[in-house]
Amino acid sequence: LGGQAFPLPLSSGSGTDAPPRCRTVMSKTIIIGAAGAVGKRLCTALARAGGEVIACDRMEFIPSTIRFMASKSIGGVDVRDQEALNKVFAEHGDEHTTVWNLASPLSVETALRPELAEAVVIGGMNNVLNAMSTVGSRRILFTDSIGSFGDTAPREDVSARWLVDNPTQDPGSDYGKQKRACRELLDDFATNRGGDPRIAILPGVLHSEPVWGNGTTEYALDALLAASRHEHFASPIEPDVRLPMVFVDDLMVGLLSLQFAREHELHEPQRIYNMPGLSFTPAELFHEIRQHLPDFETSLSLNENMSKFAKLWPDTLSTAASARDLDYQPEVTLPRMVASVLNAHSSRRVSSKAAFRSIDTCESGRLNDYMVEKYIRKYLVRGRERSGHVTRRQDMVKDIVKIAMERMDVDSDGVVSLDDYMSWAMQHDLEALVNDYIEAHS
């Protein structure tokens, strides 16, 4: 790609800006699972809309990208730990607080470790609802999945309410059964504890972030990354299997619309709504990628779990209920999504190469302790020490350099090459590493 930009088809959408119904006085929102792909974007969208965001995650130390957007970040919050959740709600929750429970493994992760997934998904939901009850919180939002639909569900234009009308259908996986158990807990919360639960049925979530989890629809993200690197891609599902997806910019508009809708505006049973986007097959995705990268090569290498789930789930989701009650209509098309993601990967790669060359001032093609220390002291620390602290940022540099060199040497051969740095920089950058270390040790 080498810095080339792919043309973005025009769109009248407003990206992750809050939809009109959200531009009101915002209440406090607790996000559980804030460090995930959806959680990070939701923190940003709510903060930009003027909301007070309490970001919680099982990670002990919340990344700086989340800390800068959230009003408060709390690490070490595992949904399996009732005491930890109770503490969060005692300190930050009340009857007006809205909760997002995003703690959930993806489909393939659940298939590989179903017992752990059950403890997180079902046990975690029960714990969250109990913690909410201690302070009188009513509104909770839960991200369900197309994995809840089994082979008896309609293939085309399936509505979210179909799950309510067919409560005993077999979703065909532990993943779907665990989601159904959560819907049952939420229905009980509404019926017997006066709660206001809202459920979003998510298709595959597409985004331009550099990393993602192990799910079925994530094949599309894997393909886009491989294409951006000029690598061959082996598709884990058959080329003509259609799956519903949604680009994260559209998704944020839909999720915020669901959160801030008035109760009387939500007419669907159990307040369950699809978050539709676009649907495509691997063949259609690969064709669109080749509009930018004509030499992109693919083959077929079926993954048992992914192929099974892809054939089990619906082809398209109904847009009717979300358009009627939430005024939500997706806008991102397949060409726009592909161009956006390829551009993001290209931009990251160019930026990473530039950062490497800024550190490697002698153009040796490798980094050493001296180069990294000089760069950190000059560009990331100097002039940013906190007055009034006994320990200054400069005094921490030696320890930071040691950690950085260990982490950047991804193949553990004692040398940080350009390839090492590029791999590491997909998920990290030196400035964030410095900020996170100083925050944790100040």
C-alpha cells in the first residue's frame, strides 16, 4: 500500500456523532467490558455526546486511549466477582445510572471454552443485575448476537422479535444458548424488579482497529488486514455464504439511539432491536478489495466452527423496528467500509515506519537501548514532568526503556528490527507506553 489512499465513497452520515435524539442532557453510564472493540468506541461516542462515562474492565490497568475519554476508569472489575461489581455501583451508581454489560467472549472463543464463557456471560449478567439492584439502577443494555438465531429462523430479513416469539428454538451453539439465558434474566429483571432492559442484536462488527477477537464474522477483518499487507488469505468459510455485518460508525449511532430512547418509544417485546448494517459474502468482499488491490489472492481452508456458524446464522436482518422506534438506518456501504479499513491499515503502517525511522536516526535498520532512551527523553518526557512530584518523569526513563525494548523485540532474538517494531506497533505506541507506565507508578 505504501501510503496510497483509497477513495472513500461519499456518505451523508455523521460517523460516530450522537444522533439527534441523543443531543440532550446526559446521565451517567457505567460500561462493563469497556476495553473491548465495542466498549472503546462506546466510551468515545458517549463522551463526545457529553455523557459521564465510568469505564470498567477486567484488565488491571485501563489503556490511556480509554482513560482520556472516560470520566473515570476502573480496572480489575471481573463480572464474575460480585463484590467488585457491588463496589463499583456503591461508588458510582444510583437510580439514574445506565449500564452497558459488554462482557462476553465471541462465538469461536465460546465454542473452545464453553464453561468459562458461561461463567462470564450468564453468571456475569446475574451479578451485574444484582449490583444494579443495590442502588436502584433500572436501565441496562446488552449486546446480543446473530448467534442467537438457529437454523429454524428465517434466512432473510429476520426480526429481533422472532427470538421472543420463538423462545425454545435451538440456536445450535453454546454461544446462542448463553445469550438466550441472558435475555431470560433481563426479562425477569423487568418483570419482577421493575428494570428497563434493552437488547441490541449485533451482526458482525466491522472496524478499522488493528486487533480483534476470535469470532466467525471476523474473517472479514482478517481478509482486509491480509490484503493490506499484500498477503494471501485462506477463507475459513465458503465463498457464497452471506452474513450480516455492521460498520462500527453505524453501530454507535444505533446503540446510542437505543440507550437514550424514551421507554414509551420502544414498542418491541422485551425492547429487543436489530442493529442492521450491510450483508455480503466472502466472494463479494474479495471482489471489492480487488478494486483497490487487484493482485489480492485467496483460497479456501474451512474452519469447522466458523463454517458451521456461518451457515447457521441469517443472511440479512430486518431494519423495520429500529427505523421505526430508533430512527436508525445504516449508511455505510461495502465500498465505503472496504476503503475505510484499507486506508486505516495503510496509514498505521506508514506512521509506524516513520516512527521507527525517527528513532533509528543512524538508519541502521534496528533499534537499541540508546536510541530508544534518547527518543523518549527528547520527545515524550522533556518538559512534561509534573511539578510538585518527588519522582520526575525523567527518572523513570531507564525502566521504561527496558520494558519497551523487551516488548518491541517480538521474536525475542535480542534485536528490534523494523518488522518487530511494525508488529508491535499494530497494537501499541511508545507515547501510550510512557503515559501508562508513569500513570501506574506516580
